[in-house]
Amino acid sequence: MQIEIDTIRLVPMTEEMYRSFFREYENDPDLLLPGQTYVPYVYSEEKVRKYIQKQRDRNRLPLAVLFGDDIAGEIILKDIEPRRCATMSITLKNAGYKDHGIGTRAERLAVQYVFDTLDIPTVYADTVRSNERSQHVLEKVGFSLIREDKEFRYYRIDKR
């Protein structure tokens, strides 16, 4: 499987891709919840192994976001309920991949894949309230805000 638009491709994430991704990964300060302190990410083979194990859940589909040949990020389709709904999350590897439209194009590809290939009519997403960049991208892709609480904003997009 490969989904592509311009220089952005989504492909199934492999263990070696995860290792490469996390070797250059940086925690995003925009994702901090109120009261949390920024802590730099430190690569650990054990942390990566545990993360990979979590992604093997049957209701998850982890996809690498490729920008050319670089692994720019990860999209996870999770809580997949066939013919009903799925939840999407995206993580870019580090700040070097922001502000280039990579996340926007990757999210559009993922939504198209969920609608057309997985035949799922509804995709959900959420974002930390302070992450205005993510909220802007979700809205640009076509998601609508459906509710919010003290920490998160919740979004939805339906197949037309």
C-alpha cells in the first residue's frame, strides 16, 4: 500500500522506520498540557520497542509520512470501527518539517484513504487546546470542531 500526493507519501510504518524516526524525534512544546514542563526526548531502544508493540494493536494502522525519502512523521489511524469511524493522529518528527504543508497534505491523504479504501465514513481527531497550529490544519483539511473541554478540542469530518 502506498498513498501519494506531490512529494508526500503514506506507507505502512516498519520497525526500522520507527527506529529512524525516533533517532531524530524532538518533543513538541506545543503539545504540553497546562502545568506540564517541557522535557527533551532522549532516544532509547527500549522506549521505541514498547512504542512499536503498542502500535501492533488490531484497531490501529500506523503510517509513515514520507517527504521525498525522509520520514517526516507518523499518522496513526486508531479505534477503527469498520464501516463506521476511525480516529486519526499525526506527529511530525521535529520542527524542521513544520510550515511546509507536509502535515496538511498527509492528513488529506489519510482522510481520503479512510473514506475511499477503508470505506469508513467518519474520521475523528483531537488536539491539545494550546496547539493552534494543529487546529488550523484540521480545519483546513475540512474537520469541524464538535466539542472541547479544559485540555482538548475534538474534531470530526464526514465523507460527502
